[in-house]
Amino acid sequence: MSAVFRTVTLAWDGKTYEVKPTMELLNRIENRVSLAALVRGLSTDAPPISHMAFVLGEFLRQAGARVDDAEVYRELMTGDASEMIAMRDAIFAAVFPAPKKKGETQPDQ
């Protein structure tokens, strides 16, 4: 069996953090921001940066980083764009589950 969600490594403030999404984390995020809408926004236009800052902030906090959404927003607006894009892409890859393999019934926890 394979796990539903993938662990990702995020870089923030000179440190790296590993985080694996949980349903609790995703529910907390989706109570404020639609992940599907963010992904759609990437293909049609730019999604709201404040929404991206919130999602990135939630992932970083889940991994143990001490960061607030305003800091993440500032970094999105003024920091190294390639680093922010890599972090965004890693999060999206982590939250959308890999397809279930034939014969698989339950994900590993």
C-alpha cells in the first residue's frame, strides 16, 4: 500500500522542514481557502497572493516553523521567486494524492 499524501521538504529562513499533509491540516486550510481554486488559478491567472501566503504559512507551522502569514506574504512579494515557486509546487504535489494502485484498499498512516 502507498500513503495518500507525500512528505515534502520546505526551506524557510535558512532551515529546512519536512511536513506530510494530514486531513486535519487540509481541513484547517480549506475552511479558509480552496486548494482546488488555487490550482485552477495557477493555470488561468494568478491566485490571490494572500491565499498562497496562508497555505504556505500553515504548512510551515505544521512542520514546526515559527512564522506568520504576513512574513510569508512579504517573502512572496519581495523574495526569491524561484524559491517560492518551488515551495508552492512541492505543497501542491503533496496535497493531491497519488492514484490508488490496483488492489489497494487503505493508505498507510
